[in-house]
Amino acid sequence: MIDAETGYQAVSSRDARFDGVFFTAVRTTGIYCRPSCPAVTPKRHNVSFYPTAAAAQSAGYRACRRCRPDAVPGSPEWDVRADLVGRAMRLIRDGVVDRDGVAGLAARLGYSERQVHRQLTAEVGAGPVALARAQRAQTARVLLQTTALPITQVAFAAGFASVRQFNDSIREIYDRTPTELRAAAPARRPGRSPATEGRTVLPLRLAHRGPYDAAAVLDHLRRHAVPGIEEVVGAPGSRRYRRTLRLPHGAAVIEVAEPGRAAREGNWLECRLRLADLRDLTTAVQRVRRLFDLDADPGAVTARLGADPLLGPLVAARPGLRSPGSADPAETALSAVAGSPSAAGDLVAAYGEPLPGGADGGLTHLFPTAATLADAYPAHYVDPAVRAVAAALDDGTLRLDPGADRERSAAALRALPGVGLWTAGYVRMRALGDPDVFLPTGIVDEGTAERWRPWRSYALHHLWQAERERSATAGAA
């Protein structure tokens, strides 16, 4: 948690870099805001600071209608930290509490429910139930204000157990009824009911901390796109990344557009989700955010890497360069072990599940499950290393979910036959979202890279980007 004086300075200067890092609550109004809220700066003695929106809500504050603090990027701390709290926060964001309850969360973390609750309350000011409730409320607000779905359907799609619980939570957090919250939306695009159409298309804006080098991210995703599962379409400047995704309650197609001027100035990406089941909205959003590294703190990365004599010029040339993660960690690991996107595409063609509803452009399949590849027949059609990784994922020997222990998972991956150190490191960087991975580059040694901690993954992307640009220049000459 940031110290109070620094927090108040951020509020006084309306510093958007701290949005999502902490929240400010005003005793005289009973409202909590993001630090960059444009409202009149409150007096210092009336202000309290909270590490999460759930903590502010638990203290009795409601969300500001002007700055919408629940819509800010997530705290970058939860992607950096590898301890119990960091792992728990990643799992809660992925919707585990909604699907499996606190008992399921604790089981995945390997701790008792009491220990998990105690650690979260001590560090972020709220337990897992309150954190999940805050996330459900945000999901409900998105559905209320971007679709025409019936309010009862919104309640259950957002993860609430009853309409009464839904109504009470919305009223407490937003100081409005669901009907009033829907009426307050400036514009709304109609959504299709899953009961009648079998899918719902939701247009969303996914916030990030600027700057954001979207062109480099799309280039990276295009180079690693698995045929049938992913594609990047359109001309540079107006490209769209599209992919299929297997979610807990059904299939989805996601589409993220290269940002235009309005999106760049507003620090958001335009995303469209086609969901078979609206209950997957929270999970889908979080997986897109991890894939596009939207919760990163470019200021912190620049502060460390920008001062380095080797990386400084590269960071200045590519501000906002990200380290793309993964929307499906198992898929990322199996594709990496397969050796190339085309080899992974062969697995998709042979063992993938056809996309429900038929092909959508170049998207034709869902990636095969680990169980499918582990039991694939004939056995010689699947590389032994791929089969070994699939079997480990299927029996739980290898875990790559958001709450996995990174050290333990990396060790389990390296122990599998046919998996080298480079591949294991690449999987750790992308599938496990580790911002501090070093891979041999031929440019610097591991000892030199020690000074780039805890952002070595970002340093690698800067080095790779510079090498590609040098190669392109040499080729043109």
C-alpha cells in the first residue's frame, strides 16, 4: 500500500499513473474515487486510502459516478507478486470464487480458507468474498450499460446467487438501482439473449496505463498465431487480432482492434467478445487483459530500464512496449513445445474441436484439450514432448493457471522429457505472466541482465524488437 503523503500528492495532481494502484475515499461524501478523478480535491484530513475497490466498499464507501473507479486497470502488483496474495488475486480476477467458492480458491492455493482470508484482509483490506463481490458488481454494470439483456439475466450472468443479492449489491456500491444504473448509460448497444441466439456479442473498452505500443503487441501475436485458432487481419494501423477461446461455460471468439486516435488518447483498447454463455464475461475479460498485458505499469518499467546504458535508447524509442501474456496457458505451453505455430496448427487440424456454430473468418477450431493430446491416437502423430506436457497438465503434475506457483511450475516443466530451458522460460514468461524472465539472446549474458530485475521480460522484448528492426533495415539495404 502506498504511503498516505504520496497518495495525497497523486490525488492533488490527478496522476492517472496511480489509477488502480490505490483508491481514495472521502469521509464527508461517502464516495471512493480513482486518484485521477476530476472532482475538486478533498481536504487531506477527510481522505483515506485503500488498496482495492473492495476494501473501500467494505468500509462503507460507494463508487464515484464521475470517475468510475471500478473501470480502472488492475493493480500491476498482482502480476508481479508470486506470493500467496498475488496468486490469490489473479485467481479471483479469473472468476474462481464465482465458480468454485472460497473453498475452491483455497484448494488451488494449497492453504486453508482461514489462512487465505486472513492474508488477503491484512494485505488488501478485503477477503475473497468481498473481492469477488466487487468484481461481480463491475461485470453487472458493464452488462447493464452495454446490453439490453433482462436485468434478471444480468444478475445471474454476473455471478450473483440471487436477484435480491444482486439488487442489494448494486444499490450499495453504486447508490442506484440496476434500472437507474442502466438508464444512466449514455448509449447502449443491444445484446442478444443466449436463450434465443446461442451467443452474445459485447463491445467493451479495456483500460490500460499509457503509453501502449499496440503495433508491437499485434506484430508479436501475428508472428506466434496458431492457424485456425488465431489471426491478425487488416492493414497496419487498423488491424484486428481475433482468436477462439475455450472458457469454463462454453466457447468464445474475441476480437481486439488496433487503437485509433480516440483510443490512444483515452488509454483503452476496443474489444468485442462473442460469448456462448454470459457467465464467462469476467473470465474472458481477464484473459484478454493478461494476453495484452493491460495491467502493466509502464512507468515503473521505464524507470528501471530507461536508466540502463544499453536499454535506455531502446526504451526511449519504444515507449509502452509490453510483454504479451496468454489467454490460454495450456495452449501456449503446448504450442511452444510443438516448436512453431504451424506445428501447433497441425495439432489443431487433427485434434481440435470445430468452433461451435461454424468457422468465423480464419477461426475454425478450439485448441485441443490437454486430455485429448495426452490420449491422442495414433501416438506417433503427436510429438513425445507435447504428449508429456499434455499428460502433466491433464493429471495436475504441471499447473499453469493464474494461481500456480511460478517456481514450482517452471521446475515441473523443465523436468519433462524434451522440454529445454529456453522453452520452459518462454512458457514461464507468457503462460505464467512472469515479468522477470531471462532467456539467452546472444546479446547479453544472464549476469548483465541481473540489473534489469524485476523487469527482465520487458528487457527481452526491447532487445528482440531492436534486433528485428536492425534485420529489417539490413534487408532493405
